[in-house]
Amino acid sequence: MYSCSFRIVYDEEIDLVGCLRDSVNKQDFGMTLKEALTTMFTNHKADVLIATSKSLGVMNYNDKYYFTDSHACGLNGASSSDTHGKACVVECGSLDDLVRVCKRATGSGNV
């Protein structure tokens, strides 16, 4: 279960935690990724999402959402095992799209 957990840290002392598998969060483990991002974006425009041993950037600017990954990326922000992969920035039109890209990038089966 803990291999699919995530954490968003902001305001020095506040952590938003949960599991990338939404069904686990319904059992009082934590927040869904969408709930955590919604809470964070209420007061902040950008933060770092830590999930599955990766640090990923998430941003909200001009009614668009952005995902950044400095690791090797393939199509649509998915992780790439190819050593020639590039860092990526993915623009998302909605929070649901951002959640989907984050889950794809972390290898979550709950996309």
C-alpha cells in the first residue's frame, strides 16, 4: 500500500497525504490526489508532489494546470525507461487532467 502513497508539503508544517489508489483513501487512509491538490491550490499556485520516490512539480496559472517532471519522460508525461527521455512540462486544461497525468507519471494503475 505504501508504494503508491503520495505527500504534498506546504506551509512548513502542513502535509497532505494519501494513496494514489482512490479506493484505499475511502478506508480513512488519507485524501485522494484530487482532494489534496484542490486543498493546496486554494492557497498556493505551485508545489512539489512526492510520490513513488519521485518529486514532481504541479502548478496552477491562468486557469491552466501544469505538470513538470525532471526525470526521463515519454509521451503524455509517462515515465520512460529510455535513457534518452527528456524532462517534460505538460499543460492540462482541468484539474482532472492534471490528476490523470500525475498518476500516469507515477505508474499508478488507478488512472
